[in-house]
Amino acid sequence: MKTSSAQKAVEKTEKEIFKLKEKLTKLRRKVPKEPIPDFVLKQGSKSVKLSQLFGKHDEMILIHNMGADCV
């Protein structure tokens, strides 16, 4: 099966994107970590500090879902 010029362009672009993502990851690792204040989360009369939710862990991943239209 012959590869079309469009397919070759797609593959080339995918490789470029992959390399850029690798570079971005390396650069992000060099950025100093930001301390997060020990926020108090409240639901009705109940409250909990962030530090109580994560125990001995010192890292948190935040996922902000902006809805179905967000990539």
C-alpha cells in the first residue's frame, strides 16, 4: 500500500509534536514546584484541610474538567 503525501505529512507532524512534548516535559521538570496553601474545603457544616486528605503524600495532581467541549 502506497503512502500518500498527506499521510507522510501527518506522520512528520506527529513526530514533531512528540518531540516538542518531550521537550516541554523536560522543561516543566526544571520549573520549581509551587507550595500549595493548606486550604480548608467545606461542604455544609463539614470541613477538611488538604493536608488531611493526602496523608504522607507530598504531591497532588489537579485535573480541571471544563466540560465536553474542552480538549
